[in-house]
Amino acid sequence: MPTLDPDDSADLVHRLSHVRWIAGGSGAGKSTLARILAERYDVLVYDGDLAERGYVQRCTPQRQPHLWELLHTSLERRWMDRAPEEVFQAMPSLHGETFGFVVEDLLTLPADRPVLVDDFRTLPADVAPLLTWRGQAVFLLPTPEFRGRALGTRFADPARARANWGDSDHAGVLAKRLARDELWDEEVRRQALELDVPVLDIDGSQDVAQLAGKLAATFLLARD
């Protein structure tokens, strides 16, 4: 997202004050929790995975070089020719290339009720300057064991694995995916600690109802 002058930044914070953010690691249950909160509190959900399809039309090699390269690389080559650290470093979101799209989209949505962003790609450093209060964003970080079970189940369907990874060695790619996501979690935790943004560790000890209640309280949804 381009650097904003103070007046523009203050205006953006005000215009996004109705937005809550659920981000963090993959396999943590973000989408499930967003769905529960939407049903309980009539909030509008911004699904980052669905919205990503729209980023393709707005991507340019000058402004989003990592995303542009990713879009022009085959599914197989994105993973099989790279080590997990290389895959991590190539992530467009690590370089701030997708957050501007999220903000652009949010500014087009109605502001008459809370909007809940469900987006893996958002980092604490992206969102912290836009927060009205500390609990407006929460980053969910699953333990490696929790994520391993979640993604193992998710990609046990060969059709789903093929849609994400092509005709590569799916077991090998899953191992790389898990290693890459641990690197992402480390970066999220580092930034969240530095910026004093809430982190919620997910290890399976709390059920989704408990987690949803905790998020609702943090997001002040019952008061809206």
C-alpha cells in the first residue's frame, strides 16, 4: 500500500473503524470462526481467499513484482523447484503487495455494520497503522501439530491438492507447505510482539464456540 500522508492516514483509520481483522497462520480455523461470528452478530465477512481472484486483474509487474511472477509460474514450479525458505521469501504478502488490494476492496463495502476480514495474507505491520484500538485485529497461530492435522485433512482430497499444486508430488509439497507456514507464523509472531497486536495460539484445547466467544469479546461485537 502506498505511503499515506498524516491527513490521509487519519481519514483511512476513520473509514475502516468498523472493520475487524482475523489473520494469522493457515489451518487455524479463521474461516470457521468468521462464519460463526457472521451468524451470531450479523457482520459482513470479507473472504480473502475469494477476493484474491480479483487481485489478478489489478496486478502489475511494476507494483506487485512477486505476485506477478507467482501468477506466471506453473503450480508445480511454485513448490517443487524451491526450498521452503525460498517459497516463503517469494510470498507477495511478505512484501506488502496484497494488502493494498484488501484496503481498496474494504472501502467499497457498506460501513453500516461491522466487516470481518478473514485473510491469511495480512501481517501485523500492514494492519497496525489502521487500527482504532488494539483488539480490532487478532492473529491466530496454530501449533505445528494442529496445522498438520488440519492441512492433512484439507488436502487428502486429490482433486483439491491438484487444484493447488498441480501434478507434483503432493506429499512432498505438503511437507514444504507446512515448513513455509511455520516461517510465516514466526514472522507474524515477531511483528505482533513488536507492535503489541493480539495473538491467539490455537492448539485444539478450546472448541470453536469458546474461541468465537473470545473473539467476539475482543472485537466488541456485542456492543455494536
